[in-house]
Amino acid sequence: MLGAPLGTITLLHHAEYLAQLRHKAVIHYQCPVLQDGQTIWIDVEDYNTSEAHDAYSFEEIAQAYLAAGGGAHGQVGNASSYLFDAAGLTGFAVAWLEQRFGSEA
């Protein structure tokens, strides 16, 4: 992440989708895709991030990951920048979310 704030890590939406959260709202809809030159409609399941959910921020999760020794922070030119392993951050975020807001929390 070059110069972007930690609260903008959209990868963490994937972690929200994977985590078993107590207040999770799942939605289903159809989406057109091109397959073999033809438009087909597929069913999609998604975590409804527009619904109210537990109080946490992506920045809070990223800071916790950095504090646990994941990722790196430094300067690239004048930009405060972060380097994260996508799989590592995702796994950490799922565990972090489930520990605090999981269906068993």
C-alpha cells in the first residue's frame, strides 16, 4: 500500500466474508459473466457490508497485524507505505474478527 491509509485495505472485506460473525448479513444476487463468448447469469453470495455490523475498523485490524509482527511499514519516496502478505493478513483478520465478534463470542 503506497501512501494509502490502513483503513482502505479492501482485502479485509474477503476476511469479513470468510469469518463466522454473529451479526453477519449475507446477500444473494445474480451477476452476468462472459463465458465462452456468451453472457450467462451466475448466483453470487456476498457479505452485506452496507448493513450495520460490530464496531471495528480495517485500520484496527491492520495495526494489530503489524504489532504481531506481520507486514512491514516504511517510506517509499514521500509516501508512508505498508507491505502485507495477503494470505497472512487474511488469516490473521479472520481469527481476529472471530475472536471478538464470532458467532460464539
